[in-house]
Amino acid sequence: MKYYLAVIGCTCLLTATAACTKSVASDTRAADVQAVKDTEAAWLKDTALKDPVKFASYYSDDALVLSPNQPLVEGRDKIQAGLTTLMADPNFALTFQSSRVDAAKGGDFVYTVGAYARTVSNPKTKQPATDKGNYLTIWKKQSDGTWKVVTDMDNSELPVR
């Protein structure tokens, strides 16, 4: 009888240990956050190329872009089309820097929050006009392990003119 109790006790202990090990091993938040930080840094670097195809490649096929005073843009192809016009502007420049990057435990989503500055030509004067504000970007891990933006939202800190 003692033998069976010892076997059952050891089995329970091994099962509990395996469950604890699995839950610790499956917490990939730190690696996910770092992967998104690295991807966002590459995205920022690629922004200087003013290549709408390259820039849009960071979005998922079904991504959403929400910008102030603009209609919702759905899908990478439509995002890229809008970027083609925007990036053709001779004064176009964009910088962004995240100040917070976080992930939910056991999830495939990471979000970044940060500040941006975007320069485009003023439609009336054709002179450079810079907008500064904040952004929220939601990244989703793809089936191939890469990270793509599924939602990108920005809001200006400047008053409406």
C-alpha cells in the first residue's frame, strides 16, 4: 500500500512540476516585446527610403489605419496606395519612437505607444508643415513567426487649424 501511495505521490509531483515548467517556458513576453522593438526599429529605418511598398510591408493584409480627420483605411493595398501619394511629397519625412512596448502573457499581440513627427507640404503654401503627436500600434504574430501591424492609430498634439 505504501508503495502505491509513493508512486501516486511521485506521479502527482512530476505532473505538477511539468505543468509549472510548461507555464514558465511558454511565457514569451520578453522575447515578443524585443522582436517587435527590433521590427519597429527596422520599420523606422526603412521609412527614410520613402518606398511605399517597403513601408506597407510591415502591415498585415487586413490592417487598419486610423488617422485624425481621415476615413478608416482597411487593408495593406489601400494603405500602400495612400502612402504612394504621401511619400511622393518632396517634404515628406516621418520619425517615430516608442516609449512603451508590452505584451499580454500567452498572447500573439504586442502593442507599442510612442511619439511621432510627420512633415508634409502645406497644400496652400507648399512649405514644409510638421505635425507631432502620439501613436498606438498593435502588432500580431504571424504564422511564420514574424510580426505585422494589424492596427495603427495616431493623434496629433497640435490644435486644428
